[in-house]
Amino acid sequence: MGILPVPAKLFFEDFSNDLLTYEIFNLQEQIGVFKGLENTDESGKHIEFLVEDKPNIQVGNTITTQDKLNTYTVKNIEYDHYDGKPELIKAYY
């Protein structure tokens, strides 16, 4: 669990040029399409999504870039908080 210095939405706005559209799959069934941001921290490589978008990502889901050039399998989930509330979901691959 991390603590954000600013609201996650503002963080995403600051990096809007780096956002990509990702498709989330559960057992080959698409469960959503969301904007996300690739990042790395002490726990490893991950894709960050806004909790307010309700991405409902689970360990074992597959995440692909919309162009299908990159595919990731979710190995772990963590949340970053702002003002005591979860705002960013991190899907580690």
C-alpha cells in the first residue's frame, strides 16, 4: 500500500500523454476497457488504473494494450491511497 501525495486523477492528468488504453480479460472474456499508466516501483512492473473507473482487476486476469502488441498476466494487486481512501489500483505483471 502506497500513499499518494496528490489525488490519483490529478496524477493521471499530469501524465496524460503517457496513458494507454488497456483491455482487461478474465478467462478470455473481455471485462472492460480502461486508461492506464505503466510504471515500476519497489514491488515491480505494473499498470496503474483509477479506482473510480471500477476496473475490477483480479490476479490471473490478462491485460492487453488495445493494439494487442503487449499482453500481461496479473500476478499481484496493490492499492495506493490518498487521504485514507484507495484511489489507484496497481496490477503487477
